[in-house]
Amino acid sequence: MKKRPAAKPESLPACAVLLAGGRGTRFWPRSRSRMPKQLLNITGGETMLRETVSRLEPIFGWRDFWVVTNIEQAAAVRRQLHGVLTPHILAEPVGRNTTAAIALAAIHLLHEHKDALMTVLPSDSYVADAARYRRLVRAALDIARTPGNLVVFGVPPTRPETGYGYIEAGKVSARLRGIRALAVRRFTEKPALRLARRYVASGKYFWNAGIFFWRVSTFLECLRRFLPATHSALMRLAETIGTRKYTAALRQIYPTLENISVDYAIMEPAAQAGGATRVSVIPAKVGWSDIGSWSAVYDLLASQRGANVSTGPSFALDASGNYFWAPEKFVAAIGVHDLVLVETDDAILVCPRERAQDVGQIVKWLEHQKLSRLL
């Protein structure tokens, strides 16, 4: 008896959805409401948004990129990404967290393609090994092609970091192109230091990089199951896409959506639900960093431990471990260690590197004082 030829994989367009609506408050005073972290040159190359697109260009054509941002930043995004179709740059009228942002992109993809593969990722992360990163993306998309599959990248932890979410992995769930995917047991949000140390020592946990893969239909079905009110509201909005009613409907409906991250709303319950929903993590050792503070920028750019990093001319005497951003000024440092100094036209930040995570508190104070010119 002749064997039947293997069925060809279902043909689905693959799209990349970049989340670019964050404010980047920990990068004040450079990061402002209209020109946040993702739109800046932080690491010395292109802007972080452009670097994110450049890493993915060998996989996705310009017509396959979508960006979810906000009204304040949409014009700057368009200027940076000339090749992305204007209708593919989606502006939220208000911020409603990652579930709503991803769902907004999903209903537009539903309108354009009926179904498609989605790669969802932040627009402000750093990846050292772009070639391996692309290999993992292609493998993840192949796994996500199967209805019901949700895939996330997990970064092998290098330290007991308390600022990241963690993913507990189980047995191998798939092997593809020499790459393994592991079944996800559970997601854990930002553990205390003692628990983070246990996670790292166990070898069973990964940092959650916030990079996801699924079909549009799979995501929307999970949204219907786990967040039915938001799903229902978005389906009403979807009916207006391509019509004159869309803008008014977006302004009316979007603020009513639940303000919740995709990790809490979709990934955590999906990992526990079982059945037709399968959540996998792909170990992604690609030199990833979320570059979440000025201290993280220093760690990335310092040539060796204790080196000073300066973006402009500088002189240091008995000084070490400092990060200086003052490209238009000469910086002279004597006897200071492990400091961050960032200078702009209207503000100067000085803080110990170990307190760089607290820079966002300055933005909150400025908001409270209604000093909008500094925001």
C-alpha cells in the first residue's frame, strides 16, 4: 500500500506586532512622554525600535510589521519606520496594558487576514546574538502554527533577578530544527530575592522575556475564555474596522477594556487550563536584556568591571564604575564611583547606579507637581 504524502503545513501569513507604547520613566531625563526609551538611541546604535525591526527584517517583510503605540508617540513612530504601512501603526487612545494592546492588533489582523501567525514583542529590548534569535523565532512560529499552541521565549537566568517574571518549565514538548520547547508548568511574577535564588539554583526556571507566538485565532479564543468582557467589546470594535465609525468606536470602547497584562490575563490561566490549550517555553540564550535602567545600560556598555562609560569627552581621576551621558559637554570626575549622570538641555540626573531603578519616582514627583515641561 502506498503511503499518503505528508500533508503540507497550512499556509498562514506571519506578522510581527511590536509593543511601543511605554513611557520609559526609568530613563528620565532623556526619555519623555513624546520621545520615550524605545524611540531613543540608548545603546549607541540605532534607536531601540529600529534595532528591533532590523533584527526581524530577514523574517518579516515591511508589510508584515505592526506597531501598537499611543497617540502621543504615533507620529514619531511613523517617522522612524517609513516602511511600515500607516494603517499598521495602531494608536491607543489610552494605555490599557499589554492584553488590550495585543488584542487591538489581533482584531486588525483578523480583519486583514482572517487568521495569521503573531510574533508579539517589546520594542525596547537588546539581543546580542541576532542570528540565533531569528532561528528561535522561526521555530516558535512553526510550533505556534498548531491551533491551541501558545509559545513564549524564556531567558536562562544569570542572576537572582527580582525585577523579572519567571517561567517554570517541565518536560520537552516539541523538538524542531534542533531547538527544544518545554511545557510550561506555571508563571511566577517578580519573586522576592530568596525565592529568586531558589529558582536560579533549580535550573527549572527562565526569565519571561515578554516575547510570544500564537495564531490570531488561538489568542482570540483564549481571550474569549479568560477575559470574556474584553473579548466581547473588541469584537464590537472589530466590526467597525475599515469604516468611518472606527475612530469614534475606538475612543468609546478602548477605555472600557480591562487593564491587565497578557501574562496574568492569558498566559497564566492557559498554562493551568490544559486540554486543547498548550503553553510552551523555548529556552532563548541569545544575550537578551530588557535594558530596564541606566545601570543596565552601563552593564551592557562597560568594557570591564569598574570601567567608566561616557558618551562624550571625559576625564576621570580616581573614579570608577560611572556612567556619563553628556554628549555635548566635557565631563570631569574625581573620586566618584558607581554613579549615573545624565544631562539634557533642561535637566540633570545624578544618582548611584544601584538606585537607578528608582528614577521613575522622579517622574511621579514631576507629575504630582504638574511640571509638564519636564515630562
